[in-house]
Amino acid sequence: MSLPTAILPYGGSSLVLLAESIRENAFALDTGNIEFLSGDEFALATGQACPNRAGLYIRDINKRRSGVRWHLTCDVEGINGAKTERHLPGSPVEKTSAVDWDTVNIEKITTGRPYTAGVLYPFGMAMACTDVSYKPLDDHGTWSICSASIKGIKNFKPAARTITSGGRTISGDNITWSLDPGWTTARAGEVQLSEVTVTDVTFSTSPPDTAAVPGNRVPPNTPGLRQFNVSITDGRQFWPNGWVYTVAGEQLLNYTVWKITETYRWQYRVLPK
């Protein structure tokens, strides 16, 4: 049905919606076709927001003149409704660990820049964006796929301990061995010694205690250790000896959150050269 000329004067930029068809997608951009009637050929432009559909943008325009009016048929795309983002299939992927950083990997369609590398985000106790990329989805730069990696601590983590044990064989020409059955007169011999290493992984707001290295520190909840009285008249002395302490720390970017790995290794005071 024709419209009165007074409503749409020639050259006027007013728009009348004639028809529309919208296809909504769960994991991609929505698309559609919308037809307007206007007195102005240039009432709409590619790349602009669709005047009657929040979240949709005009990709292409087909123009057809009918008398003094223009039929403007627009191909549109975006996310229909007042939304600025849509997660892609399988996103987000969350991983928690008792002995390592927790991670969240995100992939979604967005109109803005929701993540910035180096910034904390509310995914847990202390979670920061370590990597982010934006891949354009259209020629107008309106929509992009955001891929972001978030790392940190979601919840409190108790200390995680690993204990390894093994044997160490020593030999020499002047060894005494006090464990029964052994020998008390120095002579050539070969002895199997215990070798124990304790590794504790903790997360803290304090940096690692590097001032204690090198040195001795007894591990908390000290594991059992079979110690031997080995006497070597011609041997090499070791310092530090006993429980030898080393430590390493990994900081969450520039925030006061640390993953700390403490190692306690049993070292005998003297061993053969």
C-alpha cells in the first residue's frame, strides 16, 4: 500500500519499516534482512547501527527507487538485542589445580575490548589476564572474536608435598660402618646411603625467602630419615649439610601473588672424594 507523500517527502531522511527477517544463532553472529522506505537515498549507511534493532549493524544496502521514495533493503549482522557479547561453544574453560595456577580460557564474540593483558578480573581470589587477542569478524571493525587467557588463584590452596627417596652408593679405601653388622676399622668398602628430597608447593602473598639460601632448614612435618654414622678419614666435606634448603618463586605478573616451590634435600656432611 502506497504511503502519503506528506509522510515521506522527497529528500527527507525519515524511515518507515516495511519488513524484516532475523536469524538468531547460538554461537555466531545473528543475521537478517530489513527493508525500509525513505525519501532520502542516503538515510542509511553501511557500518552504522540498525535504527530499529539494537545490537545489529548494517553490512550491505540494496537501493531501489520507487517514484520519489527509496526502498532501502539492508543485510544486517550482530547480536540481536541489547547485548555486546556471546560466548563461543565450550567457552569458558576453567581448570583448577592443587599444585599449579588455576586458569580460565575464554573465547567469545564481542563489540568491545573486555579484557586487557596484565589486569585482574573477578574469577577468584586473584586472577589476571596474561594473554588476549582480538580477531575482526567484519569489515567495519564492529565485531571481533576475543580469545583471553586468565591465570591465578581461584580459591585457597593448601600446601602440596612431594617426597622422593632413593639410594646413593659411596665407596672408598678408608671407610668405617657403625651399623650392625658393620666394621669399625677403616678399610676399603662400599655403602648404600639414603637420599631423601622433600618438595613443598605453596601459594602466598609474600615472596620466596631467598635470604635463607644457601643454608639449612628442616622441613615442616619432617619425614622419617634413616641416618648413618659414616666416618671417612679421607673424604670431602659438604656445607651446607643436613637438610639443605632451596627455594624458587613465580610471581603472578606484577601482583603480590606467588607460587613458591621449596625443596629440602638431605646432604651428608662428608663423602668420599
